[in-house]
Amino acid sequence: MESYLPNTDDPLFSIILLVFMGLLITLGTYMWDLHKKRLNSDSLLGFLNKFESQECVIDTKTLPYDHSMLQPLSILAKSHEMSGEYHKAISLYIYLAKSVSDHKHKYALMEHLGDTYTKAGLLERARGVYVDILSSNPRNIAVLYSLGDLYQMLHKYNEAKETTIPLKILGEDTSRFEAFLNFETLQSNRKIEQMQKIENLLELLRENEELYRLVFSQLLVLDSTKAWAIFDSTKVSEIIDILWFRDESQLDMQTVNSHDILKSIYYAKGYLSIAPTKRSGHFALDMIVSAKQNGNDSGILNFSYVCDECKHNFASYFKRCPNCKSVYSVKVEEQIGKKQSKKNHSLL
């Protein structure tokens, strides 16, 4: 009886075998992908369940989820987050992350959840969320940055530096963040000798001039002579608040008398009796100096701090913007103020 199958020596048999093997491999790959997605989903749900009893105020057993609820509940969660009601935002993010089936939306909600935990000060929980996201999606640049920021807040600088490795592989420029981490690592190191720390700080400054304010302020604590030695009149706008609040006993008068800008600052403060002959180039400071020369001694400098990136205003200086987490972005702005008269309200 003649067989319908080609002979094994027939080239057609080899073609059929290759097609069959290709289909088998494709089917196996597809089934494995489904299995992997199911495992990731189960792992994610298990991770979220750890927080359900403590954070979720929505009864997920009685409130059925519908896809149309995603956008309004996401907006509501964001509004709670923006208003500081973090526990309510966390409840909604957990409910939505457990309910949505689309992995893109799920990981976006998880990212919001991690950010909200960070704002609420629950840093270890935030770390757990970010690590869980990266275990399934290691190329998520935003989460890598958030995890690096989180490790920096936890003073785990080595772990923070490790997050820059995948970021650089993904084409991100992390040089500013790495320089900042190097400064933070050195500043927090209590085992290093003072003179060695000073030398290392000066070396960091030579490598990155954006660290000028941070290095100058740290040197004032360690050795004020070294700080005044690196004083740069072209960078006064970065440290004018630090200079203004220095006590007269903490000044290096030789450095002060060598720079007109310092003469203006400390004449306005009342530390010098002789008025400067040149204007400083800082409008508010020059107005106070002019007023003092004309008998009005009530002017002072007030300071505010503005982030160059997100334009948020702050009452005090931050090494990193609390809002957008940018480094070296918070700048000093000076305004004319008026001295407050000191009154004794004691009942004695």
C-alpha cells in the first residue's frame, strides 16, 4: 500500500518536520509567556495583599470593579495625594492595582502607590513597591530614579549608586546625581579623619563646581579657614544667605576686606562702619546699603528659595527639591525686608 507520507529521504519530509518543530516551539513559547504573566500577576496580588488589612478602606469583596471606574478613581486618588490625605490615596491605589487586568495600568498604579508611600514617610513600603515593579519591568526609568532617590533618603548611598548602573545602560546621564551621592557619602562618613574629609571635599569641588554651596557650607563647619580660602565672588548668589547669617566673630576679615561684595554685605549687616565704594550688583543689597548711607538702618535681607526645574517656592534651602527631586536646582532669591523691633513680653 502506497504511503501518503513522504519518504524520510524526501526533501519534503525535512520541510514538514521543520514546520512542525517551528509550530511546536511557537506554541511552547506562547504557553510559557502566559504562565509567566500569571505568576507575575499572582506575585503582585500577593504583594498588595500584605497592605490590604491596614490600608484599604474599600471593601473589595462587596464593591465589584468595572473598567469605567479606573479613570475617576485614579483622579480621586491623585486629589487625595495632592491634598495630603495619603491613607485615602493609598487605599484607592491598592484597590485599583488589584482590580485592573492590564499590566501597563497596573504598574502605573503601583508606581503612584510607591510615590504616595514615599510622601507619607513610609519609605520601606515604598522601597518594596519599587523593587516589585522592577522585578517584572527592570527597564522602567522613572521607577529606577525613584528607587535611587529613596535609597538616598534612607542614607543607603551604595544602593543608590547601584541604581545608576542600569540608568546609564539605558542612556541616562546620571553624573549630577552621582556627584551628589558622593558628597552625601563623604559628609555622612564619621570614620574618616577631618583633614582627609576636607581634602576629599575639595577634590569633589574640583570635579564638579555645582557642589560649591554644599562644599562651602560643610567647610565652614569643619574648618572655616578652608572655606574662606575657596571663596569665589562670582558665586556669591549661591551662598549669599549663608554669608548674611554669619556672626561677626566667624568672619575672616582679610577675605572680607579683599572683596567689595563682602564689604557690601557686612556693611549692610552693621559689622563694618565704612561704606563700600562700589555697588555689589545685587539690587536688594545695594538698596539697603544706599538707605543706610542716608540714615535709614532698618533694612535687612530676606530670602526665599525657588526650584529652577519645577518653580516651587520654599521657605528654607534644600539640597534637593522636595517636589521634583532635582539636585542643585534650588536657588536663593533675596528681597528687601525690615528689621523687627524686639519687645519684651515677659510677665516678670
